[in-house]
Amino acid sequence: MKNQYILTIDQSTSGTKVLVINQKGEIIKKRSKEHRQYYPQPGWVEHDPNEIYRNTVELIKDIIQKENLNYEEIKGIAITNQRETALIWEKSSGKPVYPAIVWQCNRTKDMCEQLSTKKNKEIIKNKTGLPIDPYFSASKLKWIFDNIEGIKNKAEKGQIIAGTIDSWLIWNLTGKEIHATDYTNASRTLLFNIKELCWDEELLELFQIPKSILPQVKPSNAIYGYTDVEGILKKKIPIVGVIGDSQGALLGQKCFKKGMIKATYGTGTSILMNIGRELVLKNNLVTTIAWGIDNKINYAFEGIIRSSGDTLKWLKDNLELFNDFEEVESKITQLENNEGVYLVPAFSGLGFPYWDMAAKAAIIGISRKTDKRHFIRAAVESIAYQITDAIGLMEKESSIQLEELRADGGASNNSFLMQFQSDLLKTKISVSPISELSAMGAAYLCGLKLGIWKTFEELNELNKNYIVYEPQMDENEVKKNYLGWLNAVKKVLN
């Protein structure tokens, strides 16, 4: 069989990766490079868009030339990206008018609070599935309009355009010809109507963003344009398959069917449930577009746990309870149980599903027998408890019973955590053998469009060597542990 490769750009918050994926769904080559994080004020986070693009081109050049890849065998370029990060740039020069404002940036907190009237919250929820929050792109773009001189005048003259990082990369890779984004990235802006599948005039008016500066929105598996990556490739190939990173991981985990859930255990934890073709809006849940394939939309419930791996980092760096993350599992498995010690990691309040930003972190249940192993184990267990809370709400609101959780991310390598998660959820946990699942999801979209793979069923046969955990804990022990967690959470809530 002749080799067929997909070149996938994975542009994340901390850096950029370029991967070569073959028709077996294997990552055969990979390059990565971090970019600088800028913190001009407390709570502000920015990126240099030019640095991100330069890194992308440099990595593609490096992987093509040093690996002696046959240009004829590279069929397309796919893109997955950090989602809500937004920027505005000049059409003629390509120069950003201001650095990219990162999804983590909290500078628009006051603006969002002012906009959060009961009426506005209902309008935005009904049209976007999202709450009003600095996390999303609209208030970032409005901040640039409100604070950078001359922007409004340039917008009126058609001299500027705006978008998320995917659209910035597409525009540059296509020689400043194509200004486009996909449904998943558009759905994270607070400006896109996820039912009507269009930029919403009422929302644009609310945030005072001119529609003329926004990209064309296409299906996630569309052909976005063609590129030779500034002459690095000998011929132009299509950019096919664009998807936000969390949705890319849902697709990469092959959660193709309604009710399937993935959890990415990282600094925080991203949980997505495929809820199918019907748009479902719930007050306590975020609804988003999972992907759009040939104008057929799949929706998802999303929950973000703010402190999971970050809690362990706090124990390591601030309390110095261990030196290396690899020590964690050996320390905590020395204990038969955690003897009623719980850590509630509300370092910046408690988000989904409690939504109490005034909550404070606490360690509860300490006795004279408690030592540092209990603290570490409580931190690990808190990750599983929070995900159990989130999935429990998703199950309740969707009326879908979880049959399996597909897990990935750094902390999914901790077998104690995965077993404990399986026990709490009373379900099978399947840990993916692949760490770059967002990139894999984008590659699947690309390969399906270009005929490398024909169906989802064919994709299901790829990368099947999951590590599987099944429930083992006595049911009464599970109930006792979880009730203790809920009581601990009550103590920190206002």
C-alpha cells in the first residue's frame, strides 16, 4: 500500500506541535516548540501571534526536511487549536493590532459582570449554549475595540479582520487569501448562534463587534484552502479538518455515538459528552458544538474542572510534599484508605457543577495519624470526585446512563487515580494509548474528507489498545467515600 500522510498542526496554549500521521492512525513523526507567555498585568495573559505562526512554519520545515518525507505522500494539513484565544489584525500588512488575548485572561471580568443582566444571560444562553464569561472570545475582541485607538475607524474602512488562532493560521498559510474558521471554534466566541449556524446580529450588537471583521464559518471537515507553507512543500495541498482542541480530543477518542464521554486529565480537566444531533440547553450545563461534518452538527455538554493536575503541582511546588510526579502513586498506595481526609481544591472558587467563585480551598478530616501521604492521596482523589460530580450532572440532565469513560491526559497515567475513578463512577474507564488526541481528531476529519478512511467504523478499528479499568470497590465503601466528599464540599461553599 502506498503511504498516505496527514500533516497535523496542534497549536495549544503552551506551544505548537506538528505531527505526521499515517493511514494506520499512527503518529510516525513529531516536532514541538513552546512559545512565550506574556503577563502584562495580574490576571492578564497574552501570546504573540507572529511567534505562533513562525513556530508553526519552522516546525513544518524541520519535520519535512529532516525526515526526508516524500511530498507526494502528504495529502493534507489538519489544524487543532486553543479555542477562545482571539486577535485582530490588519488585512494589508498582516500585522496584529494587539497581541492575542488568551482564553485564560481575566481582564474582561468587570465588562462581563456589567453585561450579565438577566435578559442578556438568557439571550446568550439560548443562542450560544454558553454563560457570559471572560473565558470566551467576544469580550476580548470588545476590549481591543474599546482600548486600541483607531480600530473602529479601520473596521469601518474594511482594513482589519479578527478571529481565533485557527483562522490566523489559515489566513497566513493560504498567503493571506482565506479568512475562515470552523463551527467548533466559532461556537466558543459568544457571537455564534449554534442553532442557526451563523454569526448572530443581536449578539454582535451586544458586544459591538462588526460582522464584517469575522471569518467565514465552515464545517469542521471542509477544505479551507490550499498551501505550500511558504514554498516548503513543492506543491500546494489542501487544509482540511479544523477543530478546537477539546472537541478534537472527543473525536480523537472516537466518541462518535450519543452518550459517549471523554475526560482529559490535565492542569484542569475537560469533560465532553456527545449528546447527538439535537440541541439541548440546560441551565447548569454548557452546550457547545462537538463538530460539524458536511453541515451535520453534533452537540456536546462540556464541563471544565479548574484544578486537577494543578492541585498536585501545588503540593509539589508550594508545600514540597514530593519532588517528582512519578513518586505520587507509590506514596499513596502505601495507605489502605485515606481515613476521612479530603482536599477540596477551590483555589479560585469552585466551578462546574457548583459555580461558587467565593469558595475557598480546604483540607478536611485531619487527625494525629495524618501525614503527607494523606494530603497527596486526598489531592489525587479530589480529581476523581470532581469528575464524578460533573458526570453525574451530565447524566441527570441528558437522561443518558454512562457506560464507559474514555480518559487521556497526563494524570491518566496514574493507575490508582483511574481505578478510583472507575470505582466512583461504577463504570469502565478506557485510557487511550495516544497522548495527542486533539491532533488525532483533526487528522480523522482530514482523512475522512480525502478518502484515506471511508467511515467512522473504519476509524474505530485504529488504535484499539486501550488500558481498561473496571469497578472493584465495595459499593458501601464507594457510598461512604463519596458522601464524605460531598460533606467536605458543603463546608467550603458559601
